[in-house]
Amino acid sequence: MWIAAGSLAAWLWLLLCQGFFWRTDIRLPARTDPDDWPSVCVVVPARDEAAVLRESLPSLLAQNYPGRAEIFLVDDGSSDGTGELARELASRHGGLPLTVDSPGEPPAGWTGKLWAVRHGVGLARAREPEYLLLTDADIAHAPDSLRELVAAARTGGFDAVSLMARLRVESLWERLVVPAFVYFFAQLYPFRRIGRRSARTAAAAGGCVLLRTNAAERARIPDAIRQAVIDDVALARAVKGGGGHIWLGLAERVDSVRPYPRLHDLWRMVSRSAYAQLRHNPLLLLGTVLGLALVYLVPPVALSTGLAVGSTATAVLGGLAWLVMTGTYVPMLRYYGQPLWLAPLLPFTAFLYLLMTVDSAVQHYRGRGAAWKGRTYARPDAVVGDES
């Protein structure tokens, strides 16, 4: 009964005191078109992305941007013809100028896509843009996406504006896991706090980040976060730590086209960096497992156990905690256009995330480390820069 009471107390605190993380109304802030549109360079790191590039790259080429804009796609050692396909798409569709280049193999100490980002940023700086748009190769943008991002950054005085791209939710496993992924992210990094200069909370969504060039230089992006496995959060912390004003919200017309049809695909997406989020610390892992169990698993267990043994208090406390949990998940399901009967299944999804986190730790101690696009980073300090 007391454990169930603790779970309910935790949910009441999350409901009211964790930045209203469960609300999904954080969209691009109020904005007006600037009198002069600044120059922008778009940097797209790409490694073996031919499968998604046909859907994503034409959307960037077709950006309706009033100022000067140019795209730099960095083919990071692809073996599937990513670079050749990018050139073919640019020739066929026209639109914004496209440069395709390759950086060579990354030196020791560089993780994930950051070596490719560094190369792309170096190419872009020769054009002296006011802004850099860092976007992944699987992200499709509405024709006015760049225009709206720049207008929001200029109007709000933001040094970094990031959108959490809407992930694909078509397969059964995507429906179960993907909305929860964004829900858990917002729980860890409440969007309302990120936009406050006075708050320490900092995060970004790596698939879509508009970054003021001078803010990137002050924060030494990407060199300062070259060992970051979870590079988007590390980037945001570096920019905010350097005095920058950042903003993160949910996207309306920026979508990921990458499919995750099987549980295995989603499992790899989460487990590749989950233990890095915990700084490879066994005590943090233990605390996370216990916390997930208390917050997400206790409510249904308490309800069923209370009913089975005739403990009304235990059943009521567990049922109320499950009800609050379910209610906070409903807005995210609506945002993703999913049926609301999925909301009571959140404990099951949380249990999957618990197993993914434990598996991430197991892979780390087996020496496999974090992985990205066929590259593995086993170094314990290759986590999140100064930190997911």
C-alpha cells in the first residue's frame, strides 16, 4: 500500500511540478518576417541513407526561402551510393544549390555523425552564413520550414531553434513505442523550461536545429562535443552554457521518414545510447530501473494485487496512479493521431524501455559501447560532452 502511495505521489508531482511536460502545445513561437532575410547554410550528415534520401532531400531542395540558402550534404563513408543519389536528385529537382562532399574517416575521439557535421560546417563557413540548419538525412521539411525557423529565431532572439520532428507511426511497434519515446524525452527535458534563460534545462532534437553561426563559434560546436553520443542534448547545453538563448518544441510540418517496422529496430535506436544518458554509471542505472518500476510498473501491479487480496486502499492508490499516468499520455497520442486505447498500455511500453536501458548497459560492459551506422564507440568518456 505504501509503495502504491509513493507511486501516486510521484505522479502528482510529475503532473504539476515537472514543467507540464505532458502538454503538446509547445510549437514554433510567435514570429514575424524580418525586413532582411539572413543567409543560411543547411548541413546534412549522411551515412548509408539512400533508402530515405529520395523522400527527404527533395523537400530541402524545394525550400521557399526569400534569402540566400545553400545545402551541404556530407557523405560520411556511405557504401550505398548516398552521394551519387544526392547529386542525381539535385539535378532532377533543382531548387537550392547543393554541394556533396566527403570528410574521410573520423580521427579518434569523434563519435556518431559529428565528424561529418564538422566537415559540413567548415564548408558552410566559407559562405559566412548568419545561420546553420543542422538536419538529418531522414528529415522531410515542408516548403516553408526554413523560412518559419528563421523568422522564429529572429523574432524571439534565439541562438538555437530546434524542432522535434514527428516520427513515423505506422507499424504496431511504432504505435506502441514512438509516442512514448517523445513523451519520455519531454519528461526528462520539459520543453517549457528549455526556452527560459534562467533555467538550467537544455536539450535539442538533432534532426532539426537552426543555429546562429556566432553562437556555434562561441560554444565551439561541434569540436566541444566531439565525444558526444547524444549529440543534440550536448549541443544545446554547450550553446546555453555559453550564454545562448535556445528553444525546443514539437514540429507540425517536419517529419522523419525513417521506418522502424520491427521491435528490433526500435530497440537498437534506444539501446545504442541509453546507458550513455546515464553516464555509464551503475548507480544511476540502478536508480533508473527502480524509478521506472515505481512510477510505471507499480500502479497496474498495485491495482491488480489490491483487487486480488482484497486491499481496497492498495487498489485505489494504484488505480489513481495509473489513471494520472494514462491522462498525461493522452495529449501525446492525440498529437501522433493514435487511438486513445493505447494510453493504458504505457506501463508495458515503459517496461520495454527499462529492458532496453539494461541491455544498453550490458552491451557497454561487453565492450561493444554505443553504436552509430556501423561504428562502435566503447570509450567510457564518449557520452554527451559535458553531460543525452
